[in-house]
Amino acid sequence: MAQRIEGLVAAVFTPMHADGSLAPDVIARQHRSLAAAGLRGAFVCGTTGEGVSLALAERRTVVERWRAAAGPDFALVVHVGANCLADARSLTAHAQEVGASASSRTP
């Protein structure tokens, strides 16, 4: 996670079905829309991403789907903040494993 991020990075929402379950198939469409608009990255699971409301497995799924959809040339900033320090560490390690550009621990 040591690369310079340049250009616009959007804080994206986490796509959900009406029943509150994740809708990860929407993520590829989100990426295409951002890339077509000239954005250079996405901030996932934070700000508007509902990350702290999701289970750890759901947060990992969102990050993995974004990395798969966006590829290595699109910046991926992952919110890893959590009420439990062990969870934050686990999410940080996962972000690094999937090749995130950066992580953020905003409150």
C-alpha cells in the first residue's frame, strides 16, 4: 500500500438489496461509471459506505469485489476503522493482501 494516489477519488455507497443484504454484483457497474466519468479511485466501506454497519465478512467481500472490478490501475482506499482493535487490524491486513492503494481509519 505505498503508491501515490492522484486525481479524484469518490466515496462510494455500499450497494444493498431491499432486504439489507449486500448486492456485490452492482460494484462492477459502480466502477465502470466512475471510470467513465474520469475518476481515478474509490473510497470503500467508509463515509457513505456503511462499513461500520457491516459484518467483517461483508466488508471483505466489498473490498474484494472492488479490487476485482477495478483492477490494479484504479486506486482503492479502504476504510478499516472498527470499534474492536483486532477487527481493525484484520481489515487492514486484508486490504493490504488484496492490493488496496491505501487504508483509512476515520472514526
